[in-house]
Amino acid sequence: MTQAHPDLSADPALDLLRAVFGFEAFRGSQEAIIRHLAQGRDALVLMPTGGGKSLCYQIPALLRPGVAVVVSPLIALMQDQVEALRQNGVAAAFLNSTLDWREAQAIEASAREGRLKLLYVAPERLLTERFLGLLDELEAGPGLALFAIDEAHCVSQWGHDFRPEYLQLSALHERHPRVPRIALTATADAATREEMAHRLGLTAARVFIASFDRPNIRYTVVEKDNPRRQLLGFLAGHRSEAGIVYCLSRKKVEETAEWLAREGYHALPYHAGLDAAVRAEHQRRFQCEEAVVMVATIAFGMGIDKPDVRFVAHLDLPKSIEAYYQETGRAGRDNEPAEAWMAYGLQDIALQRSRIEESEAPPERKRLEAQKLNALLSYCEAPRCRRAVLLDYFGEASAPCGNCDVCLDPPELFDGTVAAQKALSAAWRTGQRFGAGHLIDVLLGRATDKVKGFGHDRLPTFGVGTEHTEAEWRGIFRQLAAAGLLQPDLAEYGALKLTEAARAVLKGAQRVELRRPARGKAARSKSAGPVADLPAKDRPLFDALRAWRLDKAREQCVPAYVILHDRTLRLLSTLRPGDEAALAEISGLGAAKREHYGEELLELIADWAE
């Protein structure tokens, strides 16, 4: 395995990228980050999922003498990264609770003897006296190349992935001030960035902020009508592809997974209430098998390194734009086309606002969470490019993308002031005790038993809204709630109550612009990813290569993508290299992988060429 860099030319970093990892060129800010860290300087890196964050510390670890220590919050993530490094011929190991005492001792000995280049460790173990003592021995012996803190947003006490152990990681610099550090995350707004730098002692570090744009992801938001039917319509374009369906509750996760299984999908549930062994098995199957749909709560996700997730669907509204960005970012990590689809409605707004109001968080935290929810609702209702709204939230300007539902099927805007006044008046005159369904009956002049029973058929607002359909009124009420003019009250079965902001609208002092539902053209999904436009003549070889890869993965008990990514299989299928030299030109095939698999790949390709 690689102990240090091989014979290098004038550009050691680029040589390592090509020889070890099989890539021809750096992407984005990778090169600048690598050179900065290799020179012994600290860095704080914000780079989107799929942007190649791992290489930013893996290559400097190979360039610098000694052992690089990588702090990673999840066992599955560190195991996958270590196996991927080993496949590339790099001496790497992890220390976590899956190892017995003898295994851990052997890895510690390898590190002391300088036989490791990267050592992954969970923050809980890193802060033990035993491991801190090991770090002292490493600095005095083979040396400490660097400290890498992955998923660094876990240090934020305001964030959704807070890990208290991260607050103590500043101890690394206090004990080893000469060792360079790099902290990395895929998502953080300005406030979280500042908190990360402060709590990790990286205020003097150079900050690298890559574009938050994930241009390969198509974003779509639909109004909930019949969520299951809508989800099936979306999934029809993703048969035989891996994806994630997020739900808010554990019960809904299990019911949705069972229903999808009956519909013919390879669906598995995942939530914190399942037995740990079941969760681990379901995660293993998702990582290792083809076309698994994981139906999950947010307990599933952080650290998922599967590159060929072709879609992420939300059946419930997330908590914030950061959560939404991070969850949707698990799709298309291989930079091939992927989709982020979400269905949301008035009930989602009520649930999330109720969650904030009923929590025991201090007022400051509640205000912050309410602001974050309002930003997400603005994203859902925005009449402009979804990607532009997302990027604007992270402080990045963007032109319309042409790859979201709003760009592909722009909504029609109209002056909704009168409609808003009618809706607000209906809520007011019925005593602010009824939900949208009852108010729509009143506006449409439906003299149901319930409407007549409360005498609402005699109100001035009875029948004044016949210019809009029931579906349109449902959208109007949802938009008024999202805009903060109506407040759904779950304690009173979703009763819609006017907020203070509604007063100006009722008095005619404030204009309201609303959107009509899109015509649905962009809602139809289609199969994405590396095989979407693969020529028919190359598909049989691609399928054969996938079968070969799956066999190799099962033999070694590793995820299939650790062997080779789909993109590499596509290149092999279309270019069909005939010798070792041609094989070396294939992206994703470093020297170690060519040595391990080159002969078999050439034989397989030759068989299909005959």
C-alpha cells in the first residue's frame, strides 16, 4: 500500500491525483485547498456534496510526512472511505466501536510504526486519554501530517446535526499547534460558518467557499393532492434506480416502505426506532445492492457516500433550507443527472410551525428556527428559479438554471389581493375555528350539513369565491399560510387563524401576488444518471460490467461503488480499451485498481468485442 508518494515530477499533487486516484485534473478549488494544506496551513472548506472534499485532505496526507488523523462522525462513512482508499493502494485504517481490543491495538501499532498514512477516528474516541496519548506518540515518532475534521457543521449548537463532542476538538490545536488542520462541510450559512471557525479555533484559517450549486440535480416541488399517487408518478421514471424517500414520522416511514414494496419497489424502512442491527443491515443493503429505495426519517443520511443515488423525494416538509439542501444533496454525488422532488401542503406548514412553538427551546432558538422555516416556505412558493432561490440563501448569485420545475414550466402570477381578502374574511367570519376544507365550502357556496349547521350559509362570504376552483382555493390558502397571513392551529384541528400581518391586506393597504399551479409539464420525471443516454449498443457491456462489479463487491464485502463508479463503467463500455495503455486513460482507474482488476476488465471487454 502507498506509504508516501511515488516518484513524482514537478507537480507531486497532480501526479498523485492521476497515479493513485485515476483522475486527470482537479476540480474547482480542490487544487488551491490541497496546496494550501500541504504547505502546513489551516483551512475551513465549504464544498457541496459530490464536490470532492475528501481529496482535499487525502492528497495532502500523502504529500506530508507522518500520519493524517481524520475525525468522522459516522462509522459507516469512515469504513467506506477507508475501503475506498485501500482499493486505491493507500494505507488507511479506522478506529471505532466495531473493532475488538486486539484489532484496535494492531491498528495503533501500525500508526506508531509509520505504516499508515490516514487514520479515521470518531470524535468520542479521539477525546479519550488513550487516543490523545497515541497522538503524542505519533508526533514524537513518524509525525502527524494533518488533522481533518469532516462534517464540521456538527459543531454548531444551532444546527440539526449537532454533536457535543465536536465542541472539544479545539483541543487538537492546543496540544499540537504545529499540525495543520482542515475542517470541511457541505452546508453552512454565514452564521454557522462563523460558529464553526470560532468553536474549532480556526478564526485565522483561510476559508474556501466553493459554489453551492449542484447543477446536475433537477428540483421540483408539487402541491400535495394525493401524495402516494404523486410519488408513484415520480418514481415511474426511476425504476431500477437507487433513491431516498424522506418522511417526517417513524410510522409514516414504515407504512410508506410497506406500500412501495407492494407496488414492486425494493423499499426498506430506516428510522431511529428500529433495532440497531436492522438499521445497520438496511444501510448495508442500500449501500451495496442495486436499486434500493430507502424510506427514512432524517436519522438516515449524514455520511451516506453512495454516489449513484438518482433521486431524493420528500413526502413531508423539511425543517429548513439547510436541511433540505443537505438531504437533496445525497442525490447525484457522481455528478450525473439526479432529481430532488418534494410534495408539500398546508398541513406541512402547520406541523412544522407547531413543532417550533411547542418545543422547549429558548425564545432565541425558536425565532431562528421560525426564520429558517419561513425561508424554506419562500423557496417552495417562489415564482422564480428554485436553484437561484437556494443559492441566494447561501449568499451566491445565480441566473435561472433551466433545470427546475419553475424554469421548465413557469407558474402564472396574478393579483391575488381580492382572493386573499375573501379567504381571510371567510376565516374571520367563521370565528377562526375551521380549516381550509370548510372555508372552501363556504367560499364556493356549498351548503353542506356542516356549513348549514353552523349557519355559515348565511354569511356575506358564502358563495363569493366561485371564480376559483377548489384546487385553486387550496393553493391560495396554502400560499397565505406560507406568507404568514394565516396561522394553522393543530390544537384546533388545523383551524386557520389570522395573523397581525393579515390586517393590512383586509384593509386594502397591501397587495398580494399569488401563483396559479403549474401545468405539470416539468413534474414528469425521467430516468437519469450514467445510463440515461447510453447508446443501445453499449448497454449490454455496461450491464455485464455492473454484474462483474457486484460479484467483486460481494467477494470483498464492500459497496459496489468502492470497486468502480458507474461513470467509470460507462467509459469502459463506450471506449472499450484494448490494452493496459488505453485502460490507463480511463478516469477513475488509478494504478492500484488497474493492477487489481485490469486484466479481468480487458478480458471482459474483449469478450464483448468478439
